[in-house]
Amino acid sequence: MSLSSVREANPDIIISHWCHLINDLRISSQEFYSRLHQVLCDRKVPMLEGGRIEFHEGGPLSPKRQYLRLKRERVTFDICAAPFGTGGFVSWRLGERYLRLNFIGLFLLIVAFLAVLNSIQDYRITLFRLAVDLHQSLMTAGIVVGIIVFLIWLMRSAVGLGLANLDALLLHTPIIAGFYERFLRPLTYYRIDLALMYERAIHQAVLQVLDELTEAQKLPRLPDSDRKPIMRDFYKR
């Protein structure tokens, strides 16, 4: 997980958030983000991308504040740590971007595929021969249908079969990603639990770094009542 600069749109919906101000806490945004990155690496949190992102404090001409964005699929975690008065605060927001289907891109992809087929030498002759030979045509159609069914089954079962790399590749493939997630990637208990575990893992990592800072500066430890995020149901929207 690198900490390069990222440029992405704001999440469409905020699922949960957490924020706390600690008096007399001396805090550096860059040091906090770097330490949080190290904690997540030590915990070996998988399939999580990270980077710095800047948001305006107000309108387009207002100053910018830097956040640490952690991303998995369409879910984003925007974390902020900064001084405030004589103290410092830490906050995070868990958001999600809506699933968007690129129908225009899919249409252009199909057109491009057909154009490639049309450019193959003797393609039309082969197509004519297949139409004449009904038996061969049925066999060919059966093979094509079988391959398509197998590919659909493979994509729907990618996570269950342990093919995490294939699943990640499909989710990061332009145009295809939206249709794959919408039609071929069913919502399962595993996916819900995994999303909840990412939220817990990042929240615990933030608390760990905050505890290290308060202990090093001999400040009171954050009480349990202030450690709970305000959260909505992950998939009730």
C-alpha cells in the first residue's frame, strides 16, 4: 500500500464516521498518516489501496486540507488528523461511491470486437460454411455457449474459489467492472463480513496510533465511550 497522491471524486454516501478532539495533543498530519500506514502494513490488511487527497475547506478558492484516503473497491476511508486550537483532532469517514454501468463504453467495446472479427481473413467464408453445415454449426454454437456459461460461473465463483486476483482484476477493468459487480458478483455473507472487518481494522488502527500519541505525551487515554463510531448498516440503503 503506497502513499502516493490520488485524485478521486468524493463518495456519494457516508456510511459511518468518527471524530474526536483531544486537548493539549500535539499532532502532525504527515506523521500520523505515515504511522497509520505502518500499522496497517504490520497488520497485513489485504487489498487496500492508499494515498493522499486534498479537499477544499470551503469553496473552490478556500484553503485545502490533506486527508489520507484508503480505498477498497467502491468503499473509501477518508482520514484526517490536524491541530485544532491548543489540541488536535482525528476523524475518519467511511463512504461509498454508487455503482455505475457504462453502457456507452460497453457498446463501443462490442463494436470494436465485431470490427476485429470482420477484419479476420476469410471470416465471412467461414461463417457461410458454418451456416451450410448445420451439424457443425450446432457443435460450434454448443462450444461457444459452454465457454460462455463456464466464464460466467467462473466470474460468479471467483472469490469462493480463492481466485482473489481474478476478482480484483475484473473489478479494476474499465467498462467491465460495473457489469461484473452488478450481475456476476452476488452479495454474500462473506462480502458483508469482509466490509465490516475493513471498517473495524481501520478504526482500530486509528485508535492505536492515537493511543500511542496520548501515551507519549502523557495525556489521558481516550475513554471507551468515545471510541465507538457512528455507523449505519453497510447494505441498508
